[in-house]
Amino acid sequence: MKALSLTLSLFLVCSLSMAQLDRTEKKIVQWIDQNNHEALELLKQTININSGTMNFEGVRQVADVLMPKFEALGMETRFLDGSAFNRAGHLVAKIEGGKGPKIMMIGHLDTVFEPDSPFQQWEQVDEETIKGPGIADMKGGNIIILQALTALHHAGLLKDMNVWVVMTGDEELSGRPLSLSKAALIEAAEWADIALGFENGDGNPATVNVARRSSSGWTLEVKGNAAHSSQIFKPEVGAGAIYEASRILNQFYEALSAEEYLTFNPGMILGGTDVTYNEQSKSGTAFGKSNVVAQTAIVTGDIRCLSMEQLKRTQETMKKIVSEHLPQTQATITFEEGYPPFAPTEGNYALMKAFSQVSQDLGFGEVSSVNPADAGAADISFTAGLVKMGIDAMGMSGANDHTVNETGKVNALPMQTKRAAVLLYRLFKDKALSPEKK
């Protein structure tokens, strides 16, 4: 009796939600339900292809599976070679119908699981859960992009829309220089009005990202005078490299650690008489004796923040601290290129509100924003300042991504596809955003 009551309740919820949809939206939803099995099979096929970032052949194989699907929708599709930035490359697909806003949809083909990983295959855990490398991050999101566009194509709408899909091949380990590896994203963002990212975010379908913090690196190099330890602090010897590195790191902490949305992490430190550091392997060696004043110290770390203004201000503060040397020491800090911050804007919040309304009309509940402090960098970061509005985390809900226990929720695939497709339709029909929010 209880099971019957639950079934009836779910039926009533679905019926009431469907009443909020127009005739076209109902057809879109029905098509997604009718073709969800094929979507799951395609997801399984792509998951079972290893596409660790440095497995260039595997990344290209995933693209080869998806490209004909986009071409069948009438989209101009190609694979951009990534040899110039030492990566496989990117899949791009575009259609311009002349009506509605220009919408950019972002995915990525690569995963963190290289061919030597023990985690390689799709596994059905139970009726609700699938385990597989990249299912949440983000092969599920790629299929959501494709299925949403295919649903619009079958409704006769896509041919009149303006959509540019970019699926990068190096999101998990970006090629260098970033000016080349992210050029496809930036080109699409310069064209677009709206950016939609299909990462899985925090794995909760009730949230999206209206902001993502930046991610960039820094290297601190310190020099001191090598001498017998009994002479340390004397005018001609000074404090040594390790003391100077310690001073700098402590003052970083004192000056900046309380600032909201800002983190700066020294992830590696080497110090002693002789130090070597390999940038490619992120490893090194240090030799020193307790009775010798350290001559060299190297520290590497990252910075994460929410705006370019915050990043620039932080870098200036760090440079000033570095310049205030202890006796007989010298230090320099260099900042590396990285992912820019995707700052929260009124446009991003308006788009989230429109997505939330779609979700509620479909019976999936309200959608809110993830705390920016919990949102790392992603490819949508490169659209910052170029699009009028954007949100991320519209992908397949799951858990434990980047681990051998990564899972995805079976029901998340059709749910997220419906939400994406109806949002695209409403943006196209100019029904999603109120005039004052455009």
C-alpha cells in the first residue's frame, strides 16, 4: 500500500510539473526519455575508451565517436590538432541559424586516468549507480550536451539556433602555453553571449557554479651565503636561505590568510647547500648539513582567488614581502600563467535563476549556487569577461571523481539532459530571462 502511495505521489508530481511546460517542451522531454537507453550505451562506449590526458590516441578516439553524432545534427564539426601545445587537441562543433543568443557549451574529452591506471571500465553497481573512469568528470556531461542538442534537432529547432560546442582534450592537465591550448575556448567565448559548462561541479544536481576561483602558480627562489653554522647571523654571513624562505612564507600567511576567497598554498619546499628542481616532474633533491648555513631554497605553490583584482593585489603583496630581505639574502618570486577567475556577475545569477525555473517546471526542484570557496578552476574560467552570462556544473551528478571509486547516478543523465535542453529552448525563444536581466 505504501509503495502504491509513493508511485501515485510521484505520478502527481510529474503530472503537475509537465503542466508547466509548453507543447514543444513536452515533446523535447518525451524524446529524451524515449532515447535515454541509447544515451547510456554511448556513455558506456566512451567510458570504456581510456582517454587520460596524455593518451593522445585515446582522447582522439573519444572525439571520433562523438564527431559523427554532431555532424548528423547539421553542425560543422572538426578536431583541432594539439601538437603545438603537446596535447591531443579539441573537438569543436558549431551551428549558426541566425536567431536567438549565441550559446557556448563546454565539455572535455580527457580524464585523469592514464592507461596504467587500474580503473578502466564501466561497471553497473546497482540500478541507481554506475562506476566508471570519467563518468562524472566529465564523459557524462559530454553526452548531456549531445543529447540535449539532438532533442532540439528532432524538434526542428537546432537549425535555427546559434550554438558552439567546445570539448577540450586537456582540461585535466593543460597544455602549454595556455595561449595556444585554450585558444579554442577563448575564440568561442569571444563569439558567444552565454556560456554553459557541463562539469559535474560538487556532484549535487541542486546546485550550479556561478563562479569559479582562479588557479595559477608561483615559484620562490632564495639565495644565502654558505658558511659554517657557527657564523650564522654575523654581518658577513647573514641569515641563510632557509630562514629567509621561512620569513617570506610566514609573512604571506600573516598578510593574506584571512582574506575571503583567497588561498595561496606552498606545496613544495627544498633547501640546503645544493638544490635541484625539475619543473616537468615537479620533484627535486636537496643536500645540506646541520652545521652549514643553507645557500639555496626553492618553494613552489599556487594561488586561487575570485577576481582579477584580487589576484593582482595578492601578487603585489607577495612581491613586496619578498623584496624585504633578511641580511645577506636575496629572493625572487615569479608567477606562472594559469586559469583566470570566473567571477560571479549579475548575468550569471540571472542565468542560474532561469535554469532553476526550468528545473522546477520539470519537477526537479530549485537550483542554487555553490559557494565560490568550494569551486575550483575549470575550462569555463576562460570565458570570464567575454560572455554576458554563464554557469557551470550542468553535467552528470556523481561522486569521488578523480579516484578509482568515481561514480555517476543513472537518473542524472536524463534529468540533466532535460534541464539543459529546455533551458536552451527557452533561451532561444527569449522566454528564460526577464528583459531587465538580459
